[in-house]
Amino acid sequence: MAQQPMLKFVTIPRDMPDKRGADERRKDFDEIYAEYAAEKAAEQSARCSQCGVPYCQSHCPLHNNIPDWLRLTATGRLQEAYEVSQATNTFPEICGRICPQDRLCEGNCVIEQSGHGTVTIGAVEKYITDTAWEKGWVKPITPSRERPESVGIIGAGPGGLAAADMLRRAGVQVTVYDRYDRAGGLMTYGIPGFKLEKDVVMRRNDQLAQGGVEFVMDCNVGEDISFDEIRAKHDAVLIATGVYKSRDLGGPGAGAQGIVKALDYLTASNRAANFGDSVPEYESGELNASGKKVVVIGGGDTAMDCVRTAIRQGAESVKCLYRRDRANMPGSQREVQNAEEEGVQFEWLTAPKGFAEKEGKVSGVMVQKMRLGAPDVTGRQTPEPIEDADYVEDADLVIKALGFEPEELPRLWGVDGLEVTRWGTIKAEFTSGKTSLDGVFAVGDIVRGASLVVWAIRDGRDASEAILEYLGQSAAVAAE
């Protein structure tokens, strides 16, 4: 009788790819996890219990067919595993690296709930697609027929690029406009190389360009080209700008030199460390943590990116202030563990109330100690200040990682009739991304607010279907 290839979670323990030692990885911006060998990927995939109701799949925003490609990997059918993975996910090798699997697929794995340790879904997903690139299975887009309609996409982040991929596969002419000099959005300039090496993003950009997507870079909509011009040039427009406006922090001394925004800091580091660009603010030390006492304010994944970047830049010390405790922080627990291993100190239940300064330069953060009080409407306990428990945390560089808000696009772009919500995000129809303007769609963070890359990919894929339907209807009307 043939041996059962799956359900080996009882006899085979969970085993992640090897992680480089903290002392070694502190010195560079390379990814910290090694690649699985073929035998190890097959072994770990074979732990899947092949659930009748796969919670991993239902808790994935893309509803990836995870049990299917785990089974194919376990039985050595790797090219088929890649094809199944790629069918639902435009960038599986990127999601395998940066998705918070502990909160999504792996966190809802049935064998994890039963105490056997989750299947290493993210690591296998990364392995499958990296192997596909290595073997030449990933091909440029070749539509079966070209269509005359064109779509303009504003924003070259994951939502815009996912939509560009799907629309080009359908033969639509696609032009992507972006303010930066390289496509990829936060995947390129926001996420550090130790989580997502930049050649991984660049090869996807190249694949899209080879498949016929036209990129117009260094293009600020509202300045270099108007929104109305883009709309007149294309049959449909997709807004996928993301949210880049940093939430600010007031209080005494908030304007002192040395208090910087997380995205400015991360962008400078990515340019200098990963692309070798000349960045004056990095070279001058303004956006460089080398030799400094660094304090990062915030508890999300952006804050984790900042503290781990500061360590690699050679900071004297790195501390993270977060107003709740470890159990209630929004960032990935795996990232917190990695940061702690690398030497980051976390100051839980602390909030800034101002900044100390000397001669216009920040010298410390005035810290208010907190405790968790009654739950708020979301069920999370609300932080409350503890009286007479203030202190000053020394700092030469303070990085604000408090999240992002949408820019005022209708005002910046001079657009009439583009409706926004009370939060400033674009008001768009669920799943289709249709906005209040005919032929204009919106996806990703500019609709959801700051969210995950995987959700932006989902939105981009959904909107591409709605855009194709819209183009078909428009063509039918024109033919009448």
C-alpha cells in the first residue's frame, strides 16, 4: 500500500528555515532566514492535515489554495504547486516573506490549535516561488490577444501592480504612474531588505515591463500631469496611491532637530543600503542612526522595521516605546522576537508627552508611564497615565512610527466629485473599487486606510475584474 504523503504533523515537528544568528545579521541588510532545501520543504509540507474546511485558506485575504500547493510540494510536484500558488496570488514570494502569517494563515492552522505547531506556510510559499524563478517557470506576460482599451494606474505599490498584472494578462494596455523613481511602493522603499531583499521586487517590476506594462516614474500627479489629463488619456483609471502622510506627535519640543518620520528614515536607509543611492540626509547623519541613542515611538510593523534598521546602522542603543503591553501590540510577535534577539529594548506601557532639547536638538523623550484600563469599543484595554511616574529617556534620534493617514487627494489633484470618507480615504464600492466618478476605481490603503500588502493585492485583483467588466460594457455601448 502506498504511504500516506500527508498528515505527518504527529511524527514530524514544525521546523522553520535556519535563521542567521543575531550577531551576524546585525551587520547587514540581507534576509535573516535561509531557504528550505527541497527535502525539508517537502517534509514540512507533509505535516498539513488536509482539512475538510481549511481555516488557513479562509483566513488568507487572497483565499490561496494552501492545502493544495502543500500537497503538491510534499509529493514533489513543485511546478504544479507554483502554478496553483500563482493562480490566486500575484506576488507569492513577497507574501511568503512579509505577510504576518502568525495572524493569518498559520495563526488559524488546525494543527496549531491542537498543539502540534503550525505548518510553516509562509516559508514553503517563499520556497515554491523562489524555485520557480530559479527554474525559469515564471514567464513574462503574453496575452492571447491585445485589446485597444487602456487603463491608467496611479501608484506602483502592490495594489496597483497586482491590477496591472491582471489587466495585461487580459490584453488591456496599461500605464502605471508613480511619484518615485522605482516601482514597488512601500515594498521597495518602506520595507527593509532584511525582510524583503530588493531584487525580489525588482524582478517582478521587470516581468511586468517585459509583459508590456508602461511605467511613468518620477511623476507627481497634480504637478507633472493632472488627474484630468490621465482620465482623458485612458478608458479607465485606478487610484492605488497608498497612504503616505505620517501621523504626527505634538507636545513640548516636538519641532526639535532629530525627530524624524519613520517613512523618511526607512526610505533613506533603503536607498543607501539596498540600492547604493547617494542620500544627502543619510550621509549627513540626519537620517542615520550610527552612534546614536535611538528611540522609536510606536508598536506596529513599521516601528519594528525602524528599530531593526537602527541596529544595523550601528546605533549606540535602540529603545521602542509603546503605550500598551506586549500582548496588545499590533505588530507581528515574530518581529518583536527578532528585534529583541538583535538587541532592541522594549519599554512597554510608555507614551511620549514631549521632548527634551538642547540648542534646538532633541536630547530625550519625556515619557509618561501607562497602565491598561477598561476595554474600549474594540475590546482592547485603553491605556491610562499613571500619575507622578514620568521620566526622560535619553535620545539623539527619535523616530515617529505612529501609522499613516491619507493625503487629501481631491484637493491635491484638483478633482471635483471624487468622494472621500470622514477619514479622508476614497469612498469606493466593496470588492469592485468603483468610486463616485465614472470609470475611476480605487484600491488598497487609500480605500482601507493603512493595511497589509496582501490586502492591497486582493483589492487590485478584484478591481481588475470590475475594470474589465466596465471596459466590456463601454465597448458594447460604443458599438451600438
